[in-house]
Amino acid sequence: MEQGPTTQLVIGSRKSQLAMIQTMHVKAVLEKLHPSISFSVTGMTTTGDEVLNIALSKIGSKALFTKELEVALYDKSVDLVVHSLKDMPTQLPEGMIIGAIMEREDPRDAVVMKPDYHAKGMKLQDLPPGSVIGTSSVRRIAQLRRRFPHLEFQDVRGNLNTRLAKLDAPDGPYAALLLAHAGLVRMQWHSRISQTLDPGIIMHAVGQGALGIEIRENDTLLQGVVAALEHKETALRCIAERGFMRGLEGGCSVPLGVWTELVPIDGTASSKFRLILKGSVCSVDGSREIRDELEGQVDLNDMVRSKQLAEKLGRDLSVKFIADGAQDILREIRK
């Protein structure tokens, strides 16, 4: 790819500390890959950052953390945008594409206990009845209410620093918070993690732990710039997850959970894998949950076809869920 010595590209990002940490990581990788390009970062505030007094599930938008960034991408005030993939709607605005999906961190959910509980090594199952768990995620509430009926759940919004301050306040209502393991790790807060929840307890959000790089569809320069950021295994897993969510017309505010695995078919050196996709749709009160799974075969040496197969796998699983009544659960939640 030809580049002039003065090529300058602007990366768009949310202004939150976590978003900036993620974006500066992407910037550093790009600078190493493309030393002849100058990269800068522009931070923005999104609707999801500003509206903190309403639960995410009640705001009614599937682009709470992306719209303003996509407007900037459209009018060319930025050249690429770094998103937490879980915040990205499955239907992007016309003319926009995901140019790369980067290697994901651990996608599971984590429990952060109040300091005195953390010091005692307590887990969710150890908390006394009526303990209040803070989370802004309907998905987390639905799945955990089913498994831990003795706990109460209360909405908590704001960036990670704000949420942890609310948890640590001596007179605060929260016994624990539910957060993404990946965000805590990227913020260097490993020591605050009291428990990491396996998929048998709770399935994670679609795309959780991965970064998606959004670019303009007709920008061939940027397609070449970001191509090397793509992590094949992560991309296939996340495409399957997003296909599942797209088939159910879900968004980041519905109780839709997933778990994906890539299992080598012919030994560790093989490019061929079994792609296993597991899904969950759970009513908000935890009274009903649908869980099912499908698997297919992909080949890392044929990514074009494998991406199509991953998308189809997600769609096929959504069809199974619809047949089992998942739309009824989602319809109740949207009311």
C-alpha cells in the first residue's frame, strides 16, 4: 500500500478512561505497523455517556455508544473509530463497515465485591439474602436472578471509576458490582476481581472483550491500514455471535448471552476448527431461559468463506431460538 510521508489519520473514540486506554493501544499498534503514517486521537461524548439517570434498556436506542462517533466518521472529521464491539449494533449505518476485529480479552463477566467482602474471599453464592448487586445490564440481571434468587439487583451507571466509588462508599447500597472482566483488566484493576463467572452461570454479551475498528466502506486506504489488526479466531467467534443477535433483532440492552469456542479439528497446527456457538435468552425475572447451541466448521486459510459460515451459524441458532419462543421473551422486555 502506498503512503506519503505526511499521511495523517484521526482515530475517533469515546472520552471515557477505558475507551481511551483501548484506543491508545490501537494507536500504538498502528504506529508500529505503519511508521510512515501519523495517527492522532479525538475523544467524543456519546448519548450513552450523557444519559446516566435512565437504565440502558429503557433509553430505546441500539447505538447509544456509537452514533456520535459514526457521524464524525461519515463527515470525515475522523478516519476510523475504535469501539468496544459489544456496543456496536449488528446493523451499521449505510456506508460503514467493521474493518477489523482485534484479539479479544477474556469475554466473561466478573464480580467486584465491596472491599470487606472481597477481603473475606466471598462469592455471589456467599452473600446474605437481600444483598444488592449493581449492574446496568438486563442480560446480567436476568441470568443471575435465575441462579441467585436470594440477591437483589439495582441499576448503576457511569464509567468504571464512578461505579467503583459507589461500591466502595461506606454508606453505599451495593454489596457487589457486575462488570466485564476485560474492562477491569485493561484498567489494570485485576486485584479488584472477586469472581469470574463461567458460562454455566452466565453467558457473556455478544462481542464482549473484543475491539471493533469501524471505517468507511469505500475507503480503500483505511481498509489496508487496519487489515493487519484483525485476529482471525476472534473475528469468526464474534461474527457468529453477532449473526445470532441479528437474527433475534436484539441489541446490547436485551438479555441475550453467548459463548463461543474454536476447537482444532486435526491437531493444534491445523487451520480447520469446529466453531461452537452457545446462546441464552432469559426473561428479566429469571423465570424462563432458553439455552441451545450449534456448531460448524471453519478454515482460517479461507476467511471469506469462513466468515460467511460463521454468520450463517449465528443465524441458524437464532432460528432455533425463535422456534422455542425466544421472541416472546424479547417482546415482553421491549414493552
